[in-house]
Amino acid sequence: MPRKVYLIVYRSPLFPAHWSLWIPSLADPNIGKRIHVTGDVHSGFEHDFVRNHDLRTETRTHIVILIGEVDDKQVVDDDTDLKDGEERFEKRDKSPRDRIEEIALGVIAPGPSTN
């Protein structure tokens, strides 16, 4: 079964737009993984995998755009080891857990800027 992949675009009047990939979990379409980079132009950026992110709790202005689908074998949900009714907590990680995260690491995060 294909998994939908979305682009979340966070808009701000003060900063350039921030983008994240969003892949909803199979168990709950409001909870899923966010793949993006964090950092700043002075020190550079690094990849960040945000697991069990609940999109309903997002306070920043954003839009969600469907950009495609991937084979479900490429995506592992972080909630597979939870028991029924157990609460999901957001987790941040730098290590890939599935193929799509490995591919994301292949895109070099921007380094420090000299400007």
C-alpha cells in the first residue's frame, strides 16, 4: 500500500519559509514523522527526524501539500511497538530508522554561510 508524502510549509513574516516532509502514520493520520533540518546560517544545519509529531498541536502558520507517494516498505512508523491505548510522545532523533530517512540523509544539509 503506498504511503502519502506531504510537504509542510511554515510561513513567517520574519524568516524565510521552513519546509518539512510529513508522512502520517497508518494508525492515525494526524500523527506521523516530520523530516527536516534545524540550525542557522552561522553554524550550519543538521537533519532532524521528529517522530510521533501530532500535526493538530502545530501552532505555527502552515500549509500541507501532497507531493507524492512511496512504497510502504520504505517507511516505518514509530508506533509499531505501542500497546493499545498507550500514549505517543514526540521524539527527536538524528539516526535513520527506515529507507526514506536514509535517503533524506543523502541530501546534504546546508553548512555555515559566509554572508
